[in-house]
Amino acid sequence: MTVRNAILMIIALLLGAAIVAVPLYANGYYLALGISILYFTVLATAWAMFSGPTRYISLATAAFFGIGAYSAAITAETLSWPLQLLVAAGAGGVVAAITGLSTLRLSGIYFVIFSFGLAELIRQLVIWYEVNVHKSVGRYLFSDITQEVLYWQLLGLAVVVLLAGYALNRSRYGLALRAIGADETAARHAGINATLVKLGVFVASAVFMSVAGAMMAPRWTYIDPAIAFNPMISFQVVIMALLGGATHLLGPLLGVVPLVLLFEVLTAALPNHFSIVLGLVFVAIVMALPQGVIGLIAPLLARPHAKPVAMPAIAESPLLSVERVSKSFGGLRAVEGVSLTVAQGEILGIIGPNGSGKTTLLNMLSGALIPTTGTIRLGDAVISGLPAHKIARLGLARTFQLVRVMPELSIAENVAAAALFRAGASAGSETEIHDLLELVGLGRRSDTPAGELTYIDQKRLELARALALEPRILLLDEWLAGLNPSELETGIALIARLRDRGLTIVMVEHVMDAIRALCNRCLVMSAGKVIASGTPEVVLADRTVITAYLGEADA
Ligand code: ADP
Ligand code: MG
């Protein structure tokens, strides 16, 4: 340990001791401030745990906080204090699981509105219950918990929440969550079960909020639904987390301290205009500090994922078989009765004019779309109807016609995201990720955010991410489109190398030279149907194929 580290350690210990000892030296007013800082720290950190990486702006904090507070008020006379906390945690978790299942499909503003409505809905339900069942609204809460004990409880909870956030960030679910926030579709096709990961973290964050509510309940002595479900809390928490920076574990804390003090001054000085000032503070923060205070401090934390590498599974032939698959969009039959098989080690080319259904076919193979009719098998498993992340984990990887990288994640993280949940449950080692980047020609720049890459390099990155799944079969959707002649040559050579390693590939392509150079077989689609198939020489000389291409513009 260097002298500098030793000094830092001593400072941290002293600071920690000072924080723990606040109730011993602070008087009532400052102790109350400390309590406010702690419970907002819990709420804002728990909020950022879910909303930071996923960018689902949740206004449901008041709902979960209120559930905790109210359940503590109801159980106060019958249960011991630890059991009250447990019931609060359970109630918050169950409500979060039910609402999460039904709403985490919503995105953007719809989720914001729903989450805001949730607090009001639950408040109305509680009022209904109190009026009709309990026959009086509001509860008195007599508790022997002193301010000092409350402070220490909240401090303990804050430490637990921060540790949980730390553990989450270091686990593979942390990277999975950020991958989902950056590009949910790409994340699903990289084998991440986006629904489950989002739901799990949403529930965990709600449980912490509910426990905070239960701990705070004795502070009021009298609780009614308007106190417990105060929507202002939701907004305050969002503002605090955004001011500090929601994408870093300690970011919310940096926002909580100044804002609790500011709100304290404001409620005293401008009791009637508090909401207006709150709104103005909110706008100012979003405009001046989009990344939060933590964005100014430049976080330099890399997260290595070092775990052993699994061997790819060997498949039996035919590896992929498609039986009479169709897809309709309303009246439009985008794909109609397509059957094909792909043998282990083969490269199958798919060509056809624009709009002939090639991408729709790949979307069905990869689980982005469910076929209207027909069956798709990978090895022995029927994969039609499975969600994208399951198909990815079974060893089917893809790239997208319109390239999809996770822009805010680094190059290495983009690749690591696909190694998180692949078969065998082994995350990619740093060497493996580096080798993949080297293979596609991105070797030396692994810390650059993917969004800063050129279009061509993003395509390379997408290929590396697909390969990180250790796929048995790879689908390429016009991966060579938009490359200049020398890039094209490198690109074709790269695909040839993958073939030589034994990888099975289905490639949709307009570059006929690539089809000739790489494919054992190719099939031609037109208006959703396969109109020809065979070796590239034969197919490309076929009269019906030529007519299909010439018959439609810009093929
Ligand atoms: P290709 O990849 O061969 O150019 P696509 O599979 O993208 O063709 O499209 C086939 C047809 O299906 C087109 O007419 C397209 O407009 C239509 N289509 C594709 N995706 C959708 C969708 N999600 N909703 C409605 N129509 C779609
Ligand atoms: Mg297409």
C-alpha cells in the first residue's frame, strides 16, 4: 500500500465514522436533514439502478415508497419491526413484478405516463380499501423508533443499496442492462433476455424503495394516502438522479446532497411556489448537465469480464431447415411458402430484388418475427415461435441490414454483451474479445464508443458481436453493401475465413461477385417466393432470375 492510498483510506474511514456518528453530535434539525439525505439517497440510487442504464424514466417512486409506508402503517400493531419491513418489501416487489410484466414493453413517454399513473391508481385503491373495509381513512402510528435509530436504519439501507448496485454493475446483468438501454433489439439478438433482466432490476429497485417507505413511516405518526403517495417524491428523485448522473453508482448521491439542501431552503422561503421552482430546477439541470455532475468528473472505470471460454457445439446436418414458412403483414404476403435447408459448413446465398422478402425471412429465422405459418428447425430444435434471445443462445447469430451497434457502449463491451448468456454460460475473456476484434479488423481500438465508428467499422463490429455468440450458424443481411472495392475484397476474404473455420452461413447479398466467390448454393426470391435455386453459375444464368431482377427497379 502506498502512502497516498493509506492517507485516502484513513480519510475514508474518518468520513465513514463521522457519517455513522451524526446522531451523536447533530441536533434535531441537522439530524432531520441527515435523514432526508439518506432516504433520498436510497430512493435516487434505487431509481438509477433501473432507469440509469435502461433510460426508462420512471415516475413510480412515489408508488413503491407509498406502498412501503402504508403497509408499515397497517401492520404496525400486529407485526414486529423486521416483519413489517419484510411485508413492505414483499408488497413493493409483487406490485413491481405485476406492473413491470405489463408495462416494460412500453417505451419512452408511454412508460413515463404509466409509471406516473401507477402511484395515483394505488392511492385510489388504498382509499377505497380504507373507506370500504377499514371504515376510516388514515392511520395513527405509534412507534418507539427514535430519530437516531431511524437515521442508522436508513444509513444501513443506503449501504445495502449501494452494495447491491455495485454487485449489479460488476455482474453480467449490469452490462446486459446497458446493452438493452443502448439497443434493445440488438441485445435480444445477442442472447440477452431483455424482458427478464429489466423486470428483475425493476423489482429489486422497487423493493428498496418500499423498504425506505416503511422505515420512514414512523416519522409521521399519522399517515393517510395523500402523505404516503405524494407524487412530488417521484419528481424529486428523478431530478436528483439526473443532476448527479444516473449512469454511475455514486452519481445520484452527488445530486441528493445539494438538492435536499436546496429543497429545504425553498420549502421554507417559497412554500407556495415550490412546484414551480422544482420544475425550473429540473429544466436547468437537463439543459446544463445532460450527463449529470458525474459526467464532469469523467468516470474512468473499465469493467473487465474475465471468464473461461466454451467450445462451440458441433451440429448435425441439415443444420437449418425451413418448411413452408410464410409471413403476412396485414394483406401483404412478404414471404410465402418458403422451404430450404442449410447443411453444416455450407454457405447459402439469398438474392432477389428489393422488397422480395429476404430480410423478412431472416427476421423469422432469428426470432425478430414469428412466422404466420410454417416451421423452422435448428438442428433438432423447433425454433419458430421462440423469442430472439433463446434462438441466439441456441447458436444462431445475425447482423442487421441497417447496422445496429450499441452506440454508448465501447467496442469491447458491444462484443462482450453477446458472450454474456451464450450456451455454456461462459462470458467472453478479454483475449477472446480481442481476437474477435482482430479478426474483423478492429483490433486496437477496443475502448472507443461504438457510436464513433464509421459505418463500415460498425458493420465489422456487428460481425464480431455475432461471432461472440459462438454461433453454429450466422445470418448476414447485405453485410457487404456499401463497401468500396478494396473493402469488399477484405470482406469476402473474411467470410471465406469463417467458412474455412467450419461456420455455416446464410447470406443475403446484392454483390454477385461475393455470391459467386463464396456460396455453395444460392436461392432467388421474388415477391416472397423462391423462384430458383442451385449453384450460383446456374442460377445467375437463369432467364427467370434475370427477368425478376430487370423487371423491378433498383435491384
Ligand atoms: P427485402 O429484404 O427482400 O428487400 P423485406 O423482407 O424487407 O424485403 O420486405 C418484404 C416486403 O415486406 C416489403 O414489401 C416490405 O415493405 C414488407 N415489410 C417488411 N417488414 C414489414 C413490417 N414490419 N411491416 C409491414 N410490412 C413489412
Ligand atoms: Mg432487406
